[in-house]
Amino acid sequence: MAAARGTLVYLLAVLSYSCIRCFVLEGSQSSYAQFHKWNAGLNGSLEFEFKTEIPNGLLLYTDDGGTYDFFEIKLVEGALRLRYNLGGGAQMLTVGRDLHDGHWHKVHVRRRHERTSLTVDQVTQSKTSRGKEFHFGNLATNSDVFIGGMPSWYNTRLTLLALPSVIFEPRFGGSIRNLVYASEDGVPRRQEMKMKDFKGVRGNSSDACEDHDPCQHGGICISTDSGPICECRNLDYEGAYCEKELKIKEYDEDSSPYMTRILSDVRSK
């Protein structure tokens, strides 16, 4: 037991050292990180990256406050499993293998009405939910998003969980970065960098995007090992920092087939 504990401490120390722009969950019986609600609605999406050398652990959980709807993401023997319910019964998607290899892996959950997709490192599985109502709970009563484990106060309030068994899942021990929501209500995609609460979080170094967000015109800042990069969500702009107005080439009927006219102001047309 002592040897296993020593190995876990060593692995977390290595992860903390290599985790330049992320946070590390120690994987203890009380560790977790709590973030603001995700408005999954009918068409929301959520993504994050993780790195670990431990094959089992709860990565993410959120629900409708204890009725039916929930999303649970966890590692099971190195595979990533999404279990969810949108009112018509629990369903499950599993993607990947040997994901506890100490490298970064990207997870993306996307909703499109009755269809839910899980993507891990560009490999996607999808399923269609049963029933007629697919809206994810009610934002006013939905839970926050929990990463790595659940707060211990849920132990005596299991009725507040749509999936009570989540409280017994092994905690995630490893690194997390780039938690990004896209909400149903049209609020632009945003990276969640501020925890509402946490316990057992180590190596919580400053996020590159929090230190300096270089993105312009509504671009989303994403942290990488080499520094911040920008994801241009405004289709009118491009460039490393979303600083360049997009130029669209249009065929000109009055010129030769190989001539084009550059429209520098798309919105004026």
C-alpha cells in the first residue's frame, strides 16, 4: 500500500513538473475542481484536455440537479467512457485505449438535439437518444461542472445527484487544461479558467491565456506547451491572433477564367 502511494506521489510530481499551463488533481479521496455551469441545452458542446498515467478515474460530471439528465466522463482501464441520460434512459459511448500514457488527449462532447457525439483525439462515436424531450435540464437548477471527483458533501445528499453512483467513482489523478464551453443560449465559446472551488489541486500554475490573451476580435485563447494560440470564432477574421480581416476571392465574369476579384469587406456585399 505504501509502495503504491509512493508511486502515485511520484507520478503526480512528474505531471506537476511537466504541466506548465494546467492544473493537477492529486487523485486523493477528496480531490476535485468545481467550475461554473455548462448550458448544454439542445446544441451545446464541451471540450478539455487531460494527461495521466492512471487507467481509472472520474474526469467530469454534471447533471440537472438530481432528476434524470447527466453527463459522466471517466477513464475505465485506459479507455474514455461517456455515460449520459437525456431523459430517455442512460446511454454510453466509449472511445480510445491506453489513454493513460502520460500524453495529452483532447475530449470533445457535442450535442445536436437527440444526437450526442464523443470525440477523443479526432476519433468520434455518436448515438441517438430515445424519447421526445432532449433539452438538458434547466440552467437554474442544473449542477456545476465537476472535474476529477465530487465534493464530499454530496455523500449525505445523494438525492441531489441524477447519477448517485458517481460519488463512488475513483478520483482522477492527473493534469487538465483548456476546459471550453459552447452554450445553448448563444453565448460564445469560452475557456473556463477560474475554479469556483477545489480541493487536492496541485501545480495550479498560471494559465498562459490568463497571463496574456493575445486574441483579437473575439478569438478564443487556447493554452499549449509552446504558449497561447488563438481559435478564430469570428469568420470575418483570420491570422495567428485573429487580427486579419478575411479576404474572400470571387470569380469575375468580365475577366479571364484565372482572374479573381478580392473583396476586402465581405459585410458590405
